[in-house]
Amino acid sequence: MSKLFNISKEQFEEMQAAAEKQAQDIMRFAMCLVAKEEAEGIMKSRNAAIRAARAAAETEAQDILKSRYSAVRAARSAAEAEAQDILKSRNAAIKTEKKRKQQAKTPPKNADTDAKTKRKIKARKDEAEARKAEAALKRRQMEAEKDAKEEKKRKLRTWGFISIIAIVIIYSFIYSIKSCQKEDESEDSLEEVAVVTYHNDEGGIENLDVSSVEEMLEKKFDDVSKYDNYFEIRKNSKYGIADLKGDIKIKPQYDYISSPDEDLGAVEVRKEGKYGMVSLKTLTEIIETKYDYIGFVSEESKTFEVSANSKYGLYSAIDLSEIVAPTYDYIGSYNEKTGLFEVQKNSKYGLFSPQKRKEVAPCEYDFISYDSGLYGVCKDGKSGYLNSEGSLVKPLQ
């Protein structure tokens, strides 16, 4: 063949080697193309698998999320249904137990807060009724004691009259045989007993024969009772007041006069079912007889409660001046720690300071309760806390 193409054997071998090498290069190139196509196929199938796995994962996550939302909605519906059942049962129980109209017209949205509010309203009503009952009982006891004293005085007068006749007969003989000197000494001693020192309105001092004044009053009135600085007089079942000189300061017009209250410096009086007060210093009506109820003095707040037309107010026990007119539906107990009263007006609650004589928190809350130095309040379903100045330290939310 080398002779045919006129080439040497070496040249032929070189050409053969080059052809083999070229064939190997072609083979390697073909193999690379095949490997590339296989790799691209593998990548495509892998990407497809990833996309399928991602889609499956997203579908599974959505299913889980939907099931979770369904469970939450079901739990919320069950809780709301349970809360409504509890609220209905509590309202039914309260309606059965209560005889009066519910004070709170708009109960809080939360069932627990609503129940607390109703319980507190009932407790406050019971407390107010208890205070009224206690005051009425004390007045009845005082009136009974007074009637008993008057009955005792009438009996004593009857027996005293008989005793006086006997004593006069006995002692008339004894005194007739005594010396004039002893009679004079006896008369002087009797005069000293009958004379008392009296401070008049001008600040001067007068010596009064109180026994003579009392005898003079007894001739005019059905009954006379002497106290430290005045006479209580009675005429036709009506009571009045006279001073130690016998001057009528208040004509008999009252159905009842209490015993003197030295701490207040006054007596409680009643006329036509209404209560007021008369000053022991001036012997004049210092609180008009227009109240349905006058409560007892609070030693902590130095105040006492008054009521007119189912409304409540406060008076000072120090100077008997009006602190606030009867405008509240309810006045709670005095809080010594804060110096405040809880008050209610038009079914809303607030805080009142007797020292400042004004509301420090307006009556705009659905619920109010003292706890650990702060007042928890509720309004329109939101809750917060007030301090003793009436400021919100925790906003409603």
C-alpha cells in the first residue's frame, strides 16, 4: 500500500496513528455529548421532583393550616356558647333572687365582670338597707327609752305628789320647832342648789334660779325635761326647746327630739316624717327637717350620710355643714387608705373626696373596686386602674 501511494512505511504508520487519535477524540467528544444530555435529563428530573415535593409540602401546609383554623374557630365557638350559657344561668339566678330592679342597665360585656358587678351592687344595696334598718332600730330604741322615761316621770310625779303631802305634814312639825338660824341656813342652802351659772349670748355670765324657771315652764307645758344648757318642752304631743332663762327658742312642733349628742353638739329632730338637726350652742335648727334618713357619724371620715327622695348626700360632723347635696344613688363605705367614698349616679360609678368636697373620678364607670392601693375600673368592656387622685395609671384597654 505504501508503494501505491508512494509513501514510506514510517509515514504510513504516522498517518495511521494520527487517524486513530482523531477517532479517539471524536469518540470522546461523542461521549461528552451523551454525558451532557444525560446530566441535563437528570437535572430536569431532579428539578421536577423538587417542584413536585414543594407543591406537595405547600398543599400539606395549607391543609394543616386550614385544619388548625377550623379547630380554633370550633374552640372559640364552643367557648362563646359556654360563656353565653353561663351568663344566661347567672342572669336567671339573679332575677330569681332579686326583688328590685337591677341597678346596672348596661352590664359589662365580659361574663365574669358582669357577675362581679351584680354581686357588688347587691352587696351595696344590702349594706345601705342594713344601715337604714340599724338607724331605724336605734331611733325606735331611743324613742322607746324616751317614752319609758316619760312614763317613769309621770309615775314619779304621781307618787311624788303623795309623798310630798306626807313629807310636808311630817316636816312642817319638825321645822316649826327648829330655830330661826337653822331655817335661814336651810333656805340659803336651798337657794345655792337652785342657782346655776349661765353663759348668755353676749359672752357674759348670769346666775339663774333654774328651779324657778323649770316651775314656770311646767305651768305652761305638759312636760319639761332639763338638760345641761336647755329645756325640752312638750305640748299636745309636740316637742320644742327653751333656754335656761325660760325663753322659748323653738316652739313645740317636732314629733321627736333625740338625746343630745355631745360630739356633734346637736340633737336630731323629726317633723312630719322628715329629719333635721338643732344646734346645742345656738338652740336653732341648723339642718332643715327635710331628710328621709340621717345616718350615724363615721369616725374615720368625720361625716354622716343624709337621704332625700332615694338620693344620698354627706354632711360634715365637725361643723354640720353640707358637703354634697343628696344627688347619688349610693354612697359606699369610707376608705381610710385613700380618703375616698365610692359613689354611684345613674348606674355609673365614681370616687368622691369629702376633704376636697368634690368628685376626683367622675361617675362614668360600669364597675369600680379597690384592690392593693388602686381602684380597678371597667368601662365599655375595657378595664384599667385609677389611683387615689382619680387618674388612670393603667389606661382602659
